[in-house]
Amino acid sequence: MTPDEADGRLARLAAAVEEAIPSALRQEWDRHVAHEPVLVARQGIFSSHGRAFAYQLSFRSPDLLTVSAGSWSAHQHERATAHVLGATFGRADLEHVAHGRLLFVRCPRAYLVGELPVPRRPDRLVIEVTDMSVDPAVLAGVRRLREEGFRIAVPSFVNTADQRRLLPHADFVKIDVRDLDVEGHPVVDVARSYGALLVAEYVENPETLRHARSLGFTLFQGNLLERAGVLDRAGARRVSL
């Protein structure tokens, strides 16, 4: 059997399964989906003047129970990203989320190398490159996305070799300011060495805000400025990504 014949056989099998689903069960499922929350968390990223510059979007499950992302598999990261992208760019009235601002979304490897699709909205979407091995395929994908007009962000910068490989392609570099008591200027100097805008993450109190400003940060994110709120996008009509 050739690959085309196998694909055709699978398509016919899928159609037969779909046809076999009773209409009452299908209607019940549609009613369930219509009332299921479609949640996404949103936290502001602010300028030094206190104005919202962008928003960070992240995954929230309908039951509001979140497992530490550090224990997720690659597949779980991909599903979480698909949910965030679908809840925002896959629904009508995007400006209800964006308000004319950039939207930062962490995208794992599959989105960078083209295995999973990225919404065609470089005017809004900032692609955060999550912690991973930055091999030639990832670098090629990042370059391609930038050529398509997307902005690139490197989150949780701690000056690893993989992160340094991304700096020539980064528009934003985000640094956990809680770590700067030890590292301070050297990490900040490396982060800005290719001209990226610096974002101070985890600004939790006035002292960390003052310290970040003294180090030259111009963008700030954290609970001192705004706690993440949860939006329910279930009421927005679905659109093509």
C-alpha cells in the first residue's frame, strides 16, 4: 500500500466514524462545548511611565488548577500553547484581548521549526522562545519568523550558551529581577548587547522596581504593577488562525 492509499483509507475511516455518531450525541457535545470556558491569563507589561506596552498571555485550565509548567512534557507545552493561541487569535474580537498592544506568548520548539502553525499576526504576536536546546533548526526557524515580521523575545534570561545564540535575533530579553542581586550588571549588559529592549520580570515590590530602573530596564512586568487576570473567550466566535 502506497502512502497516498494509506492516507485515503484513514480519511475514509475517519469519515465513517464521524457519520456513525448519533445526532443527539453530537448536539449534546456541541451544547457542552458552547458552555465550556475558554480561558487565558493576561498580565500587563508596562513602560517606565506606567503605561501598558504589551500583554503576557498564558495558559489557564477551565477548573483553574495549574500544574507547574516545569513538570510538563513537550506535548503538554504544545497543547497549552495551542490553547492560548486558539483562545486569542482563534476567536473573533482579538482587540478585546490586545487593546492595540503586543501579545507575548511562549512557543515551544514545534512552533519555531514549523511543525505547528503560528497565527499570521506579526502585528500582534511576540514569540517567546522557551528554554530549549537552540540547534540549527531552531535558529533557522527564528530567522524565518523574523523575516515574516514577527518579533522574538527571550524569557528568563540567565546568560546560557543557548540563550546567547538567540540574542542577535531577539527584539526583547526578559530577566527575572529577583536574580539580579547576585548577577547584576554583567547579565544585563550581555542581554542588551545586540540592542534588544529589556523587560524586568517578577517586579513584586518597590525595591525591585527601583533596582531594575537603576540597571537600565525600560519595560516591567510583575504583581506590583498588575496581577494576571483571567479572560473567558467562550463567547467570542471562532475564526481561522
